[in-house]
Amino acid sequence: MHYFNRKTVHDKSTGQDVVLSNEDVDLIMRLQQGKLTGQGDPYEPYEDVFSGEVMKTSLVTRPPHKRSFIPSLLEKEKVGKLVHAIKMGWIKPWKPQTDSTEEPEPQFYALWEKEKTEDPQSKSARARERNATKAPKMKLPGHAESYNPPPEYLLTDEEKKKRLEQDPEDRTLDFVPRSYPSMRLTPSWMPLARERLDRCLDLYLCPRKTVLKVHVNPEDLIPKLPKPKDLMPFPTVQAIIYRGHTGIVRGISVHPDGQFFASGTDYFPCIRSFCA
């Protein structure tokens, strides 16, 4: 190992010359080269002087403070505000990131497309496919939508004035037919965005399955009257006449022993009793 030729240095703090030993020169050389200054093994096992185990008995004799085991009211208020913000949607909770290998969930999906998540051979999938309905088709344009409709489709001044007085729901057409000499002179269709929105609402609000309705004839709900033959024999002899009511008798109640009965009428509501 190469050493300095001159091993004597001047100490400014004491004003003396100090002769360096071989160990001191070796230490200075190691510092200049960025090596370890110690001569021990750099890979020797680490010895933990301070243990990380929690002692069961405290080192002090004073009792613990009250705030160490009673929940803080300030922290409770902060947690309550965070919970309220999460419920209202102001704060979105953190979600763990998925692996890049997994396919991301589609944010948009076709409303009328068959669901691919369930087994196509399952009973519920077959029933959903059997009861599913197709998307409603748009109404085809007629002669009134033409850029040069026939004269009978054009509105007169009186019809235009009458149309303005009607409600939008009562009008037969949502627009006023107009005639142009050529298609190049046809202006842009202003309510195009509104029509697209109505179309999207029709697709969204249309039921996706058929519902079986029970068609019942109202006449079948009326109970059938008995036939006159079933009510025979009819009374043919007038034996006793009870007088006292001037109006139509609406009800009769007979005593269990059959000796008395009471009758009622609507004319000046009254009840009379008779002896059988």
C-alpha cells in the first residue's frame, strides 16, 4: 500500500507537529477512496439493542390520562362530516387499482343487446330471450316531410292560425310543411337534436319484455240469474193480506218461532210488526 512520504502534520489548535502513524494514514486513504473506515465485517448480523416488544407493566406509576381511552369529540365530528360527504357523493372513497391484465368494465353498453354475463342455457336467460321485444322502429317519413310536398299538404293561413291556438299534444304534425323548388335550397333541420333525444327516450322507456294481460269480458263477472223453472212452484192463492205500509216493502224479517215478522219500507222510513 502506498503511504505519504511526509507523516508529520501541523495542528493549528495546539500549534504542535503531530506525527501520523501507519493506521492514521490508512484511515485517511480509506476516507479519500470512499471506503469503510472500520476493519470489522460489514455483513455481520444486526444486533437490536432496543427491543420492540411492548412491556405489560408501565415504567411510571402514574395512572393513564383520561384522553387515552375516551374517544375524542373532535375526531368524532370530523369522521361524521366525512361520512356525510361520502353519502352525499361529495367525496368518492378510494378504490383499489386493478391489475392491468384485467379488462376494464365497459362504461357504455347497448341497451337492447343480449346480456353476456349469464349462462345462455339457464332458465332465466331462455325466459328473458323468449319474452324480449325488439327495439321500436322510427316512423317512416311521409309526403308532408318532403321538400316539395303536394299542395293539399300545405297549410293555409287559417289552418296555421288554428294550429298556433292548439296545444302541442293536439297537433297532428310537429312541424309546418313547406315547399322548396329544389333540395339544394332546403335549410338545415332545426329540431334534429330534439328528435334524437325523443328517439333515445323511446329506446330507454320502452318495456323490454312482453307482459301477458288477462282479457276478461265484463259480462262474465255478472252473476247469472236463476231460471224461472228453478223457482217453481209459484204462489197461486192469496190467503192473508197485511195492511199498514203505503210504500214499497224493502225487507222482511221473520221471528225464529214463525209467529211474528217485521217489515220495513222506504216511504217515511218505518218498521211494522205483524202476527202471522
